[in-house]
Amino acid sequence: MRVGILGGGQLGRMIALAGHPLGVTCTVLDPADDCCAAQVCRHIRGDFDGDYAALYELVQASDVITYEFENVPVETARWLAERLPVYPPPRALEVCQDRVTEKSFLQSLGVPTPPFAAVETRGEFDAALADIGLPAVLKTRRFGYDGKGQAVLRTPADAEAAWERLSGRPLILEGFVGFDRELSLIAVRDAAGDMVTYPLIENWHVEGILHRSLAPAAGVSDELYELAVTHAERILAELNYVGVLTVEWFQRGDELLVNELAPRVHNSGHWTIEAAETSQFENHLRAVCGYPLGCAAATRHAAMYNFIGRIPAVAHVLGEPNAHLHRYGKADRPGRKVGHVTVCDAEPPELTRLDGEFARD
Ligand code: AMP
């Protein structure tokens, strides 16, 4: 099978690497000459928006098309879908690209989210503040990632400052959730509607960027896992989804609220390469290629640390027993994800001792 991937970042790179043993050949489309997936598979240089010569070349090189980031223009995905199967379906992009559309969709399915309101004018902002109250979070509806384009409002002065900074584009005001922890669920669905789910993952963000994931998350009751899986099943079925979808949750007691959906493989699932029976990348390929899905059970415990800005000394990382280093082949740059390490262990509690070892910049 030949898989075309929109986007040539580290997620595309890890999908392509997972394809090699299966004989699945990937081609990425990306505007950057030096996109990091180009080091491991064929790269077509082109824009995602309206570059039909490049898109046509991708069609010629592929049997099925997928994507590694959620800001692919929906028009592009629809254009491609007239020519080849596109998985996940373009509707998933449409729903997930806009935080208000996404939360309204979840609400329509009975899946809990923080309280929210669409905000465009000052009047709507004031009304939303009065309704939702402080603390709250003001975010751009579109193109926000890794905590960019958002502000936490604790006081009326914060609200003024955030309005100054973010107004002028469509926004969402969300109630601030005093969560116990953040979890994610990675689910994979095939075209026949069969779904497998990985164990819940516990994620720790620093300044809006994922710093560490622990998997399987400790202290997850059967009821909590069932709740996450039931909601995910509803979401994937409604979208007629094929591929990996990640649900990011806030856990508050025995309650789960969705923070956001990612219609793609996810940073919090990198540990599945070494510590699950089948990695998220392989399972995504299996789903989009129409192959049977692989078992998603964890084979051991794992802690995954992102390297932001720079990679620590390689010998230092590899000196840690059961450490698996992934360098993305990107130049160092502040705030950029340039690699990660997954440390595996038979025992869970020891893993957080590495927090000091692999601190970010
Ligand atoms: P996001 O880009 O929406 O995933 O937000 C990045 C991070 O900001 C999340 O992982 C949370 O740690 C925090 N955050 C976002 N929205 C909220 C919220 N409504 N309540 C509390 N924390 C939030």
C-alpha cells in the first residue's frame, strides 16, 4: 500500500517509519524543504492550500491519503477525497478545527465539556464572562496549539488584558476547570467500525506544551476507563472515523470533561512505540490501509518526556536503563519539539524520578 500524508513533521516521520516493516510506503506533502519526515520517506514540496500540482502528484503517489496535523484546509481534504479515500474523513477535520464547533458537536453527543461560549464582540465577551464567571480561559477558536492563542483569566484586569491581546478574531470563552489531572485516550477505528483503545495516559503540560506522559495512567478505575471508552465510541462512530483519534480529558474526581479532540496520532501516544503491543503509528496505518487493527494493550509502564528546544547529551539519555531516544532530525530552536525519550519499566511509581533528569529548557 502507498499512503500519502499531508504534513511532514515528526508525526508524519513516525508514521512513515512504522510503515517500513509492513511494506507500506509513505509520501509526505509539506511546504518546508527540510521537513523532518523527508529524511525517512519521499517528500513532495507543496502548499496544503490550492497547490493543485503538488496535490495531484501526491494523488499519483498514493492509494490512500491521511494527515498528521489538524489544520489541513478542509477544501483540500475534500478535493483529495474526490480522487482517493481520505482517512480520517474530512468531516473530522471540519469538526476539530474550530473549538466552538468541536464543543458543540460533543455537547450534541452528550459528551461533557467545560462550559463555553462563542465570543466575537465586546458585548458577547461581557455576556460570556457574566455567564461563565472567573476563572476562565479565553482562546482563539482556530489555529491554537500547545497553549498558543490563549489566556487564563483570574481577575477582571486579566480579562481586559486578554481582550486587548486576542480580540479581532473569533474566540471561545471556557470555564476554567480545576482538574485533578489531564488524561488522554487514543482510539483507533477501522472502516468496518471495529475500535481498539490504548490505556488512559496521564499528561503533564508546562506552559501549555506537553512535557511528560505516563502510561498507563495510575489509579484508573474500570468505571473511569469505561466512561472514556464509551464517549470515544460515540465520537468515532458519529464521525464515521477511520484511523487514530485522540481525546484529551480533564479528570475531576470521577468526572471526565473533554478539553479537545485531535483527529490524528498524538504526542501523548509516543510511548506506544516501545511499550504497547502495537504502536499508535502502526495502528493508524493499519486502519487507513484496511488491515486488521493490532492489539493496543500496554506491555509495560512508560514515561515519555518531550525534548523542547534541544536534545540533552545523547550518552546521558541512553545511560538511563530502558531509555529509547527519538531525535526528529530538526534543528534546535526554542519552544520547538525536537525529540523525545521513552523510559520503560515494569513498575510505575519509579518513573517520575526522571522529572529532574529530563527537565525542559
Ligand atoms: P489546549 O491548547 O486547549 O489544549 O490548552 C493547553 C493547556 O491549557 C491544557 O492542556 C490545560 O493544561 C490548559 N487548559 C486549557 N483549557 C483549560 C480549561 N478550560 N481549564 C483549565 N485548564 C485549561
